[in-house]
Amino acid sequence: MGKTLYEKVFEAHTVRKLPSGQYQLLMGLHLIHEVTSPQAFSMLEERGLSVLYPNRTFATVDHIVPTASQLRPFQDDLAEGMLVALERNVAKHAIRYFSLDKDEQGIVHVIGPENGLTQPGMTICCGDSHTSTHGAFGAIAFGIGTSQVRDVLATQTMSMSKLKVRRIEVNGKLGAGVFAKDVALFIINQLGVNGGVGYAYEFAGEVFDRFTMEERMTVCNMAIEGGARSGYVNPDATTYAYLKGRRYSPTGEAWERAVAYWESTRSDADASYDDVVRYDGAEIEPMVTWGITPGQSTPVLGKIPLEAQFEESERESVREAYAYMSFEPGQAMSGTKIDVAFIGSCTNGRMSDFEAVLDLIRGRGFKVAAHVKALVVPGSQKLRKEMIALGYDKIFTEAGFEFREAGCSMCLAMNPDKLKGREVCASSSNRNFKGRQGSPAGRTLLMSPVMVAAAAISGHVADARQVFGLAN
């Protein structure tokens, strides 16, 4: 019987089985940022410990970075303090730091792949839920808590249980106006926000085979929103082409050896899975969330489902969502007025996300609706410079979008980019929880970047296929 990629990588990195039944696992790559690392470093100091393998840890700053201006010191004293603490800790422990000063900074899950740090067959961890993003490369990647950040800094290992593996196949072809974000939201809608608990998701099938690396990253990023601890795609020629020539990618003979190893980690044709589900890509439509979890979604031309359509265990959350969002069951989502539009985040803040929008608005006279505040936030300083060199910033600005500095921005309420009052935001980010975007009463509608652009231009939730004249 063959093995899955998950089994191969897990076994290759197992140090030993612990008396608790968990496994001590070597972490090949550890990514840190300013939010979850200060306490971990403090715990090391309290015990008189140092970082065991500083060359396996890489740092950046992203959550708290302002995107209107990145001049130091930051106006927010707490944010400035967190950045100072990170700078002090990386200097003390000789950790490679992708800093603002050197134009290397970016969202941790953007700069890892961008620099070739993320590679197939790795175990990757970070004190951030959306570390599952890196699984797009055929890595086993997952978020960890602050005490585990401490453990990895001190020992380069951590203890964890072995997961089950669910293979999720999406075959056929996606229709016009349907993107990777729609695939992710559709899967979560079908399997539920708790459907992946105890699982790693292996994404496969014809749609994923055709996806670019950035599209694969979008879906793996959202695996955690479906309850899975990690999500991955088997590495292939698309993976290797993306990695070749990047800063930390192997070169020369080391590259050939690396590719041979990466190929060996692919799931075997006769691998056994704990569960297999299959979907037809042609049945997926542009999606939009209506509630307070990423699973509470509907096709853009659909209606908010009735309470009776849900399992009994879900109905309390459904009623809570109706009340919080001020939506009525049976209400159409199309036409819902928005106040803010946000394109960015570790889910959809990469070049292809912005180019998908630019391809549709360039030279066509589209303008953001007068009452809408629309933000375009690149996922890294490197990407931002590339976009400016291509003139993309001017195209967005002329259409009425604000072109910002790199950062997490409006994905979460840890920097100045926040909703106010009961504002409704069309967002390409990954979570629509209560208060996620800064206002305790703010409302978030998750969708693809192209759908966000359609909403920004229309002033309300709209089918991007109709707004931009897309047809199969």
C-alpha cells in the first residue's frame, strides 16, 4: 500500500513517538512575526535558553504595519513597541529578518514563497493560523501557539498528533469569473467550518493541476477555515518552475537533488485516504459570504438560506449571523450595499490577484462608486515595487482605488486600517468573524478580488460576470 505526501513528510521528520502518543516532529522551517514571538522570546530568556538553529527561523513584520505610511516611529505606541521587540530579538539571536528598512518586508505567508524559503517535503510552522498557505508547495505547514513558538525556537521540534488525510478532488473546468477563492469558499460551504477537524486536506484533481502556485496558495490558505490543520497540493512541474531561481532555492547539482526528493514526496497512486470527496468545477459559481463564518456563504446570485436548511447543531450560529449582519433569510445577496472594498491579505494579496482585476478594468473607464472606500494592498514590498514599475498603481488610482504600502491591512484589526460602526466591507481576506476588521459592529463579506472590484465599482454586491461582461 502506498503512502500520502502527508505520511511521507510526517514520518521523515519524526524524531520519536512520545509516551503521550504524540510525536516529536522536527520543523524544517520556522517563520515568525511581531505578534506571537515577543512572549516566546521572553520565555526563552526566563529559562536561560537560546535559539537552537537560528538559520532555520526567518522573521518579518506584517500584522501591525500601517499601510498609509510606514515612517518610524509608528503612531501607535503598542505597534512600535512590538516592532522594537522583534528587532531586538532577531538581532540578539542572529535570525534573518526581512525588514521594512531594506524593502524586504511583507506578509509572512507571501515572503516565504516569494523568496524560495517554502519548498516541497518540508515541515513548516509559524505562530499564525494561515500557515497552511505553504502547503501549496507540497509541504506540511500549520499554525502554532506562542508556547509552541518557544518550543521550536529552543529545540527546533514540537509535539503533535498525526492527522487523518482527506483527499478533495475538483475536476472539470471552472466557469468564467470563478477563481481560486470561489473554490475555497465552495469547499468550506460544502464540508463546513468544522468538517476538517483532525484532518490534513490534500487538494487534487484537474482544477488544481491547472492552478498556478498563487491559486493553490489561496485555497491552502483557507484550509484552516474549514477546520483542517493543514492543506496541501502535491508538488509538480508548476511548483518547480515557480521555485527555480528564487533567493533561497537550491542551485546547480543541489537543485537536481532537491527536485528528485520533491518528486519522491508526492502521494503514491495507490495511497490510502481516510476520506475522499469529489466536486465538479463547472458547478462552482462566484461565492460571497453572508454570515459570520467562512462557511456561511452562497453563490452571488443566490439567496441567504433559511434556518430550516441547516442541521440543528448549526442553527444557533445561523440565527446569530442573521441578527449580527442584519440580513433576512431568503434575502438576495446581490444588491447588498457596501461601504469599503479591500483587495489584499495573505489569501489574495499576490500579483495574479491584482492582475486578474487589472485585466478587467484597464482602459474601460470603470470607477469606484463615490461612497465606497477601496484599498489595494500588496502582500510585500517587493511586489509593490514590481507593480509600480509596471504602472499598476496608476491604473488602480485612476479607477478610484487607494494604492497602499505592503501589510496585512484590513484583514484584521491590528493596524490603522479598520471598519467604522456598521460599515459593510467586500473583502478578499479569509475571515468574516464578528469584529474581525476592527469595528465591533462591522460586517465582512468574503469574496474573490474580482468580485471585490465588481462590488467597489457597483457600490453593492454584484456578479462580476455581469459587471465585466465575462462569458465562458
